[in-house]
Amino acid sequence: MLERERLIEIVVAVSVVVIMLGTMIAIGSTYSASDDSVLTPDGAEMLVGAIIGFIILLTGVGIGLAYILNEPGDGLEEDAEASSTA
């Protein structure tokens, strides 16, 4: 069985990817030309924005998980204090 922290990381990662896929599908269906299923220029800009947003979202999620799942017994606080005094 997986550890609790690993399960939380998996669920969060899968949820964010599903949100990204849903966003991409919504953009594709909203901004596609009706005849040939080609993305319009506005849709392309929206898609680039969604990809940039996805990168920023994953960065925030990663930082948030690092703080939430950090336990005092891991020794991470001691390393930070030692490097700041050196």
C-alpha cells in the first residue's frame, strides 16, 4: 500500500491534469471553425494562456504540497537553519 503522502500527491496531480484536459477540450470546442476543426487565432491564444496557467498552477501546487506534507521530523527545518547561519 502506498503511503498517505504519496496518495495525496497522486490525487492532486491527476486532478490538475484532468482540469487541464477539460480546459483544452473546452477551448477546442469553443474556438474551432465549424467546417474543418481548425483552431481560430483567438483559440490559439487561449490555448497558450491555458498552458502557461497550467505551468503556474503546477508550480503553486508543488510548493503548497511541499509545505503541507513537510513533517517536523524530516530534518528540513534544521537544514534551512544551518544554511542561513553559515
